[in-house]
Amino acid sequence: MANIPLSTSGRTAMEIAKEAVLISGKLMLDSFYGSKEVTYKGPGDVVTDVDKAAQEAIHLLLTKEFPDMGFLGEESEGDQADKGYVWIVDPVDGTRNYAAGIPSVATVVGLALDGEVMVGVNYDPQMNEMFHAERGKGAYLNDTRIHVTGNTNLSEGILGTDLSYNSSSTTNGLAIVNSFLPELWALRVMGSSALGLSYAAAGRYDLYFHGSLSPWDQVAGMLLVEEAGGVVTDRNGQRATVNSDGIIASNKTLHAEFMRRTDGMDWRKPTRAKS
């Protein structure tokens, strides 16, 4: 495993990542109940002035502390996610929630080396919950070690997902949910994939799946689930990468059940070319 260089101030990448999410979290909290400037990047895909301000603040910190590393954020063009050391950032994951005043949002900061996630932090400022992991060192919620669910029957658990901007992906995802009914006990759709993956890592969700995520949506959550003892794969059952088209996260038993029960369904078919 690579030894991640220290920052210019002599701190670890994890220490800087935690500082970055706290900066963004404060910006989100300070403006949560106030007015926000909202614009649309596409159908249902919104961005606020806080997204932009938070990313600028995170970018400033990371480039100051690690000037030789790349940067990729949701709100701007950036470096390739799987080439060298790259910080991958979503300043406000769940922007639609944030714009509407729904307190299910998170900040995502991850560090990848040639596409392998080394450090990941998902921070929920409303709950003051910081999910964090470093490759080979376990996953944590604040100071407590976390683990994926021990449940072995998906129908008796909580299935988590979120809707995609792509209408066909959403339709196919809902068909997956429908296929588990009426046996499925509970479904959760929070509107934040970062929290969805974090909850899977913490055993709050028994399984989380999503059909259309970008590197900044899943970078920290992938590491969290793996370090919590779970598996994270793409639609084909191959270990997920930052560029994966579709993602399934759970323990080994429930993951295998999901793959068996969804075999041949449209959701399992890739929707974009492999990168």
C-alpha cells in the first residue's frame, strides 16, 4: 500500500480531508435556512451558490496542502479520476435536498491513487456525523468503528437506493425494487448517494444500489463499505471503481442474493461505455 505524502503543513491526507469537509459543512449549515441562488445544470440537476462556494473553499485548502496532486470536483472541470493522486470532491451531495431545505445532505472528499481510493470522508453536517476510512485501517463513524450489516435475508432488511437523472435508469431501478415486493420490509430513498453508501457501511442499510453515479458521488462511500467488511461491485459483479457504471454495496451474502434475483433484468445492463 502506498505511503501517502504529508501535506505542506506536515499533516496527513486524512487530517486535511476532515478539515475540508468541516469547512464545507459550516458553509452548508450557515446558509441552510436562508435564501439560496439555485440554477439548473440539467433536468432535475440543480446547483446552488453554496455548492460553488464550498468547492472553492475545499479546492483552496487541498491545493495549498497538496500542490502536486490533482483535483476533480462536481462543480468544475478537473483532472482525470484514475491518473495519479487525485482529490475527488462533491461539496454538497444531495443538492436537490439542500435547495428544498431537506436535511439529508453530505460533503464528499476522497483521495484516489491511479483510481484506487486511499482516503474517503462523507460528512453529514446536520447530524454532525463524519464517516471516514483510510485504506487498510477500517471504517469509522466519528470515533466508532463501523461494520456492514450481519443480516442474511434481504427481504427482512432495509434496501436503499436513489433516483437517477436518467429516466430509463430510474425506471429500471424501480423495477428492481418492485421485484422484491411484497416480501421487502423497508425501502429508503434519501436523495444522497454519499449518505446511502455511508449507511450501508454502518449497517443502517442492508444493501444500497444506484444506477448512475459519478466519481465524486461514490469515491468515499466505496472505501467506507470495503473497510467496513462489505463488498462494492458494478452491475456485472466486478469490484467497483471510481468510474463504475452502477454500484451495489452490501455484505457478501446479501450482495450475492441481489445479483441472483436481478439476473437478466434491464438494470443490470450497462448504460454507458466502460472508461
